[in-house]
Amino acid sequence: MKTWGGRFEGRPDPRAADFGRSIEVDAELALDDIDGSIAHVSGLERAGVVSAAEARTLRAGLAGLRADLEAGTVTWDPALEDVHMNLEFALEARVGPVARKLHTGRSRNDQVSTDLRLWLRRTTDELDARIVGLERALVQLAQRHAGALMPAHTHVQPAQPVLFAHHLLAYVEMLERDRGRLADARRRANVSPLGSGAIAGAGFRLDREAVAAELGFDGVTHNSIDASGDRDFVAETLAGVALAMVHLSRLAEELVWWSNPRFGFVRLSDAFSTGSSMLPNKRNPDPAELVRGRAPRVIGNVTGILAMLKGLPLGYQRDLQEDKAPLFESCAILRGSLEVMAGAIGELEVDEARMAEAAGEGFITAVAVADRLVERGVAFRAAHHVVGALVRAAEARRAQLDELTDEEIATALGESDDEAALALAQDPAAGADLRSQATPIAAIGRADVIGGTAPARVAAELAAAAARLGIA
Ligand code: ARG
């Protein structure tokens, strides 16, 4: 017997019933549904809809159902459509006909929105803790290799030397923004729609604010039409989850490259690598590849939600039932990705010598040499040109910039149209001065600005991050 069956003479077509069923997905909301119902009982009691004794019976029955859920002894009846109907029938089986009063002044429309907000609140809290876990792993890796140099790339070409810790802290910045976005979405989601009813507002004087407070909401929604059909909080959370996955995917991509023997910067531990079924030599970064490979599903999910919402008139539409699978899937993917990345980063072996060697290749200290010329009075555009000539000279004889001779340096300076450069061409100390700036250590020392890679700046940021994350 359908709860809403009174109006109908015919029975639902099994195909339509099958098509509309959501219990397989929304069973995930069962505990939240119980919490919402217990608070709703308080609202009904205070409004005089149920007596104190009835409220006690309903609360005890719902608490019993929760215990059964936690014990895993509840079985779902597919004929009952969704989690809300299943739990209402289970309650009736437990406490008798008084259960039929529970749904007074409530629609599944405000009920499911309440459940989903409660679910989202606890899930974003859990995700936040896992983001912090990955941040900690990154900071600890940076601390273990605080002095390690590496080449930073733009256009995937060697660009400038940086500290490895500086690179790792870039991800910490990204992850902190992810935390902020999820917290922001959570704050807006954390208001109670209960009492909005189907669309116009409950027909009983429910003390919505007291019910909201009982559920730990920060307040109540203020328009029943909006509240009963609003899923902004799902879209916002999914957008935050998608961006977090984009960040993890970029980290994954770097781990894939860095662990390639041609780079040889890192080695993923055995526990986070996989072998090949055919090639005995292989050591594959599968966990990182799967993070990269699942990010697009999460991106697709946020797109799907937005596309679903854009065509809806106000109020609840059954389309909204389709919000759950993408929300649950995206959060599960992010949770798993955070865990596997924290594990892989925690056990990452770093080859500092190989990274330092790479930081000495590709003339990546060139701009440091040009900056030194600027300090000696040369205009930057002219200095850029002179150092370009030095790079050409070094490349021609397979030398590094700090291996150029005084003569080679004087020749490049002497070809400049800059007066200060021409004067330096005559200065016998100029060659040594410029060579001294061409080492990676000298180059990183120059980037002595807030957010720059100079060792003292990175040490300060690392200490601040460690303090924020509660790491000694
Ligand atoms: N299971 C539905 C959902 O998740 C709630 C049911 C509301 N259905 C309705 N016909 N008013 O959206």
C-alpha cells in the first residue's frame, strides 16, 4: 500500500515503480533521516500535534531504528521507494499506529533536503580532516627535505631553481583554499528547511528555530518555495570537491613524471606502486594515475548537477532525486584520493642528489645573472640580452653558466649597447661576480620576497604551516 495511494484507483506499473525507486542510493541518508525525524517529533510535540506520551514512543522507536541501522539489521523493501518511506514503515512496525502521525506538517521535499544537509555537514567535516591529513604529509615531507633543490618548470621546460619544500608548500596553499571552499559551502548549507513542507510551509505552528537548533543548524531557511527545491548547497559542495580533485590530479601528474626514471626525483614506496602482469621490470604509479583518472568523473558530476538544475521551475521536482548519486560518488572519490595521496606522500623516497643535479641543468639561473647585471647598473632588457648571449655561448660548448670564462663573459658584455654593460666588459672582476650568481643556491637566495623561494622565506612558511597543522 503506497502511503500516497488514497487518490489512486489503479496500481503503479512495475516499470514506473522500478524507475522511480531510490532506496539503493538514498539508504546512505538513513541515520540523517532518523535525526531529522527525532527533531521533527519535538516540533510536533511543541505544536501540540502529538502528546508527550506519543512523542516519547516515537522518539524511542526512532532511537531503536537507529540502533538497528548501526547494527546493520535493517533490510530495505524496494517496494517502499525510498529511505524515507522505508523508515516510516519500519517505525510503524516497531511502535504501531502512532507512527502514522510522524509525517504531519512535513513533506518528503523538506525532509530530503534536511537529510541531505545533515549528510553534507558530516561528510564535509570528514573531508576537511582528510585534507588536513594530506597537508600534514606534504609539510612533513618538506621538513625531511628542507634544503633540497629542484628545477621549477614553466611550459614543462626548466625555468628556475627552487626549494623542493617550496614546491610542496604550493600544494598546501591549494589544499587550504579547498578547505575554505568546503567550509564556506557547509556554512550556507547549515540552515534548516524543515517546516517548509511540500512548497508553501507546514500547516502547523512548528517552532522551526527550536527544531533547527536541536539539529545543530545555524538557523532556518526563510522561503518555503526556495527551500523545498533548492540544491545550491549540493552544487557548491560539488564545485569545491571538483576543484580539490583537480588539485590532487595535478599532484598525481607530477608524481607520475617525477617517478619516471628519466626524472628520477622520487620513488613511490612498494605499497603505493604496482607491477605489470607481463613486464617484470615495471613499477607503476597506479594510485596516482587513478586519482588523475577519477577527477574527470567528479568534474562531470558538478556539470551534471548544474545541468539538472538549470531547467527546473521553482519548487520540488522529481529530477532533484538525481542529486544524490553524483554527490555521494564525488565525495567518496575525494575521500579515497586524499587517503591514497597522503599515504603515497608519507612514504615517498626523494633523491635529493638527482634533483640538485637537475637544478644545475638548463641554464635555469640565467635570470639571477641578469638581475645581478641590473644591480651593476645595466637596464634589465639589455641584461636579458647579454645573458641570452651567455646562454648561447655556454650551450655551444656544453658548459654551465658558472663555468664560462672571463673572456666569454667580457665578449658578451662588450657586444651590448648598454653603457653600464660596456663598462663592465672592461672590469676584470665582472666575470667572477657574474659566475657567483649563476649557481642554484645563489639564485634561490635572490627570491627573497614574501612567497619567494629564498631559504629563509620558505623556512618561515614551512614553520607557519607546521604550526597551523599542529606539527612539531
Ligand atoms: N526520494 C525523493 C528524493 O530523493 C524524495 C521524494 C519526494 N517525492 C515526491 N514525490 N515529492 O528526492
